[in-house]
Amino acid sequence: MAHITITVTAKAKWSTYSHRLLDSSDLITSSYTGVIIPQALSKTAVEDGSAKEADTIPTPKVIIDLNSDPDATIVEITFGDRLGALLDTMNALKKLGLNVVKASVFLDSSGKHNKFAITKADTGRKVEDPELLEAIRLTIINNLLQYHPESSTQLAMGVAFGVEAPKQQVDVDIATHINVYDDGPNRSMLYVEAADRPGLLVDLVKIITDINISVESGEFDTEGLLAKAKFYVSYKGKAIIKPLQQVLANSLRYYLRRPTTEEASF
């Protein structure tokens, strides 16, 4: 069976981010109306169309990049040659209060790449808010699951939004990896790898900022059932000292493993 990967990359300036972060459940009913879960196709449609094509399903990839363009957030989506013009995705992004200011398509060996430059409709600026970045992430994944239901069994989001849950289960203890490294005198690099779930990006930033650590920039990747995040962080403008690194790692590890931790094990 082909392995399907979705990669979501977000690089943003979050050091001044201080307003209330949403819980993962809030994302579905927040003011970002484009995060309403679309109605996926029926399971019959999946069985009729995907059973014969299981070995040829291309790998879908989504990149959300705030680094390459100073004025806009770049969204790049690839799923072989199946995506067409992606008008449904563009309309869904508009419902989030975003403008698609530029669109382009290019081809390479991995397929057709659909690239959009998006800005916030009210300010004309690029997106840097973690809540809205997560809303964009869920909206794109929801659209992939709706229009390409054959990806449902390969993606973590298939549990909540797809027509069929993934058959593979992630061992949370094995999948969770947290490392903190110094990256010069003024910042540290935090790497997190864990089982993916809706709202994970927002929740990670909330946990970090709740212990007064600033998130200066970040990159967030979703790869099938896993999520991988790399954040550049600091404490009062300096790299995080070793004791605080341990507090940060312990806080994140507790949160990420909590759904599968039994109270009787304590």
C-alpha cells in the first residue's frame, strides 16, 4: 500500500503573540468559518475508486511557507496530476478571511505543484497567527479528504474527518520525540515529533508560551500519521538554560502522551 504524506510547513514570527489561543475543539467553530468540516464522499465511493488504484495513488504534499515571500504566505499543494485548478481550496481559503493574490502552477518529477500567495483580507499582510495557520492547515487537509477520500486511511486526520480511519495505529510513546538545542546565544531550537491531531499546532504554541517562552519562528510538517515541528524559541531574548529546557520538554511530553496514559499507571 502506498504511503501518503502531507507536509505542512509554517515559518512565522510569534514572539509578540499574546492573545488567547484556541483549544483544538474551538478551531471547528471559531470565526475562521472555513474550518467547518466538509462532507466527505461515501465509503462506497472510496471502495469503488481506490481499491484498484491503491498502488498508484500519488503522495499529497502541502507546504505553508512564511519565509520565501516577505509580503504573503505561500501555500503549495501537490497530489500528482489529480488536483486540477483547486478552485474549491481557493474558495475555502477565502472563507477564512484570506485573499489569494497570486497563483501559479509548475511541473516536475513529483507532479503538478499548485502554488498560491495569500494574505489576510483585512490587513493585506501575510498570516503569522498560529490559530489561523492551524485553520489553514485543517482546511487544506479537509479539502483533500473530501475530494480525494482515498487518502483517508493514510492520514491521521482520517480518524476525525475522513470516511475511513487509518488502519495503522501510532504508538504514542514511541512516536513522541522532544529535543532542545542551543542555536547561538540568543535562541534555542525546539524539535517535536508526535502523533498528529487536529489543533496540534495551536496547542504546542500555547504550551510553550504558557511557561513564558517566546516562539520567534517555526516550521510545522504533517507527514501522514505524524507531525513534526521545529520552533526557534527564547527566554527574555536569550537561549533557554538547561533547567528550563527540561521543564519545556517535560511539559510537552506530558501533553503529547496524555491521551494514551492510564491513570492506573501512576
